[in-house]
Amino acid sequence: MRVIFCGTAAFAVPSLHALAQHHDVVLVVTQQDRPAGRGRKPQMPPVKLAAAEHNLAVIQPHSLRKKAVVAELASAAADVIVVTAYGKILPMAILDLPPHGCLNVHASLLPRHRGAAPVTAAILAGDAVSGVTIMQMDEGLDTGPILRQRSLRLTGKETTGTLTTTLSQLGADLLIPTLEDWVVGCIEPQPQDDSRATYAPLLKKQDGIVQWDRDADTICRHVRAMQPWPGAVTFWDSRQLKILRAQPATGSIGETPGRVIRHQKDLAVVAGTGIVVLEEMQMAGKRALPAIDFLHGYGAIVGAVLHAPCVVS
């Protein structure tokens, strides 16, 4: 089968590997190289690197709406287009190109968590189950009919990073049999129930700021959801502090939310309800430390009130 693959992020890489092993990937479409790291040097997206491993042709158009781009995709004469974590919406001129349409591998059980950050949204919401959906694409945002889904029960310990890795492989494993059954007409698409839809907007840097007036469970889900980016961030006076790992604990302290305390042998922070036990932290520009080691170097934090950047303690 001739396939055009559109993807950018690391989530898409296992799907590309699977397609390259089973079908003829005639073209890979990915986003442009972006500056990254301290030197701000252009970095190739993960999908471009993966495509190079298979010696696949790659294009990185700035826009998919230009006639020349549509013509190039049309000239590839693909049977189907597969889209996974590409980061751009395909216009109708491209959706209409392949005879078997365009399929998308999405990291949620649609219609729950449509949008750009479904894995983060699942952790923030405290979902007990996540999974992947393979759907037939239309002009909407993750609104097309569902071909197949596979679910995964969550442990409550996942971060966005670890769950993304797990779901990326789950999606790749589901993609190949679904694609082959779809092309021969063995799947009846199921329309989504729009009344059950929720949305997962693109994550912004400021989304990482910890709100200590929330309950401890919510805060600890936030810490996991913000890993690896943008990180769960708070401030001690004017110094930025990342919370890398934390666990909720019960108890009513009657203290200001954000106050750092000693809770038995642990370092903890008072939440709106309950206590957040800190396990690993990182001061800006410093290495990450377990809480017990952090206390050795920053013992003065006990008694301080952690806050958002707009608040003076």
C-alpha cells in the first residue's frame, strides 16, 4: 500500500516505523526544523530523524494550503494518508486526495480529549482509563468517525512523558491491522457522540504554574501532567522552583496554602485541602535533588510561602 505519513512529534515515530516495515511510505510530511536548546540551533523534528532511518523522502512545508504543496502530495499517488501528532490541520484539498481517505492516530478515547494535548488532559482530569483512537479525518478538530480504539487502565503514577511513550506504541500496534482492514472494507466507521466531547488545548508555559490553593490530589496530578514540559513551577521569593515529584497526604494544617512545612520526616507544602509531600525538586539552573538532599542545601525554605510569579511573599 502506498502511504503518505504526516507527523512531527515523538508520539508519531512508532507509527512511522510500523508503516515503513509493512507498507510503501512514499512521502513523509513534517513541520519545519525549530530552534532548540541553549544555542537555539535548528533541530530536526523526531519524525524527520525517523524518516532518515528508513531513507524516506521528506518535505517540510510552511503551509499545506499552497497549490504547489497539494500538487506534490497528489503526485505521490498515495492510497491513504496517515496523520499522527503532525500539529497542523489538513485542508479539504488534501483530505480529498487519497482514495482511502486520511486516518489519524489520536492519543485519547475520542470524543474525550479532542485537541493538541490529550495525554496531559487525561492526567489532569484524573482519568482512570486512557487509550488511542484511529479515526477517519474530516475538516473538524478530531471530530471524524471512529474506526477502532484500544484502552489502557492508568495506575495514577504516569507523567505526560511516560504515558505518551506507552500510548505511542499502543497506537502503532493498532494502526497496521486497522489500516489493512479499512482498505478492504472490513470496518464500519462509527460517528462520535459530540455531546460527550471534551477538549485539550495546546499547552502553554504558564500552565505549569502551581496553584497551591487547590486540593493536594489536584496539585499532584498537575505535577505529573506537566512533566516533561513545561514543568510544575512555583516561586520561593524571586527564585523559580520546579516540583518534579510529589505525593498527596491527608491532614488539615490550618496554614496558608503554599506554606512549606515539615510533615513527619518529609518536606511538604500546605494545599487548599490536604498536604503535598515533596519528593524531588529543582532550583532554576541547578540539578534536580531528592527532597532530603534539597533540605541540606536549602533548609531556609521551611516556613516560606511558595507562590505564583505575580505574588510577593
